[in-house]
Amino acid sequence: MADMATTEFAADTGNPKRARALRVLGGVVVIAALLAGLYWVIFSRGRVETDNAYVGGDTALVTPQLAGTVTAVKVGGTQQVQAGDVLVVLDDADARIAVAQAEAALAQARQRYGQAGAMADAAAARAAGRTAEIASARSRLAEAEALLARVKGEFDRRQTLAGSGAVSNEEIGAARAALAAAMATRDAARTAVAAAQDTARSAAGDAAAAAAMVRGTTLATAPDIRAAEAALAKAKLDLDRTVIKAPVAGIVTNRNVQVGQRVAGGAPLMTLVPTTGLFVDANFKESQLERIKVGQKVELKSDLYGGNVTYSGTVVGLAGGTGAAFALIPAQNATGNWVKVVQRLPVRIALDEAQVKAHPLRVGLSMTAVIDTRQ
């Protein structure tokens, strides 16, 4: 029908060349439309794109672990540092004194342990000596009892002979006095045995108490020594913490510490922005999320390099909620003047480290992300 219209138009104009040109132009337009449709089907169909994407990274906040006065700041803003580089130095005078005190306390604990061991040996020796004293007291008791038996026998004989007049009253009185003295000696010996036994029990208790202080322990395992060693380790750790080092490699940002400043433990001193391990958070419309899956490949371009550099990325996850859902003041949609707004969900995209190293990026830069959802 188009040919008929062209023929009629050519007949009306009376110019066959123009008619032929129009037919060629019409064919070219049709072919271009077909090629455009074919290109869309092959290359663009199933691809979702957004320019609402930004470079992100896990920044490190540098804070002191103890309070102190800043004596040196080794880095400045925008300076790139490596993990372990010294950033800030605090006054370490108090920490050095604490280390010296902890070392002295450890030496005292070791000395006390040695004394406790010596006291345990001495107490055991005293307990053994008291056992010998008991044996000696019992021997004296036996002698006193034997003497008492002999004296009593002599007194009984004289008492029997007293009625016959063979023994004088003076001899009987002397025998009676000797018997009383022997009984007193026997009683004293018994008391000495009881006293020796009590002393031995006391000495055994002292020995047991002294032995308990060192029983089952060595110089390396004694509780007092281990506590002193822990206190020394803590003091040395505090001394090490007066030198604040970079936890990760990155670029110094938001430095807000000066020499002479008194800082508290946990106060933010600066932020380290990493140059590796960067990612992109691309905010796709909810209507684009249906076919976005973890593992799909992504093409990204940064406004920093324009179209000259294309990064390769991989979808590693989708956020658990939209940005509006976690806003400080969430939207109140249950109102009479509610207007539907298309929501966006952050999609986390991992970047190729080699490409980022070749073409460095910074946190917060804008990106354009295209995900091929046909994969």
C-alpha cells in the first residue's frame, strides 16, 4: 500500500527519481527499526540500569583506648597510610611508672613465694621436733612412774614394820615424803606429755598451713605470682596503647586532634577511609528488582572517569529494607493526602579489586550500574 501511495505521489509529481529515493528511504527506515529492535532483544532486553549508585567502604574510626595528652600527631588529612603506621602518640610517663610498679609487685610476689616455701620446710621441721619431744616426755613419765612404784614399795614395807618398832617414825615420815615427791614427779611428767602433744598438734597445724601455701604450685603457677604477671602484662599493654597505630590501610579523613590536646578513651581522633575492599550500593526501583539475583554480573561506570573506564562487578546482596523504611523520620503513608512514590532498594555490588587498583575510586563517588538479569 505504501508502494501505491509512493507511485501515486510520483505520478502526481511526475518525478520517478524522487519516488525511487523515497522508496529507498522507506526501506532504510524499516531496516533500521528492525535492527534497533533486534539489538534491544539481544543486548538490552533484561538489563536494568540506574545512576542512583554510590561507592561505599567500611571506614575505620581511630580512637584511643585510654585517656592521655597528645604529644605527637604523625599524619595529616588526605594522607595515605598503611596498616600499622603510627598515627598519634600519647604521653607515656604514667604508663611507664605503672609498668615499673607492676614489675616490683611481681618481684615481691616471687620473693613471698620463696619465703612461703622456706616457712613450710621450717614448720615441718618444727613439727618433727615436737614429735621427738613427746617421745622424750613419755620416757620421763615412764621413769617417774618407775620411781613412784619403787618409792611406794619402800613406803609400804616401812608402814608394815611400823607396828613392830623396827622402823622409826622418822624413817616412815621420810618414806612418806619420798612417796609424795615421786607422785608429784609422776604428775609433772604426765603434764609434760600432754603439753608436748598439744605443742606437736599446733606445730603440725602450722606446718599444714604453710605447706598449703605452696602445695601443688610452682614459681610459674602460684596464684599470687600469676596475678602479678597479669598486672604487669596489663601495664605493658597500656604503655603500648599510648602509641596509636592505623588498624587498616586507608586515607586519613576528619582529623580532629592536635598536639597538647587531652583526649579521653574512645574519643574519635580521625577516620581512615579504605582504598581497597570498596563496593557500590546501587538504589534500584522496586519495579526493577524482580529479576535481580545474587551472583549476577554488573557493568559500572564512574562519573570520575566518564565513559573511559568500565568496572566489572557482582551482585552480592539486597538490603533488608528501603531507605525510607530506616529513615530517622519514616514517611507516614496513612494520611488522607497520600501520594504513591516509587521506592528504591539498595543492592550491594562487589567491585573487581584489580580494576579498582588500576583506576582508584573514593567513597561517595557517583556510579552508573547496569545489571544483566538474564544470567
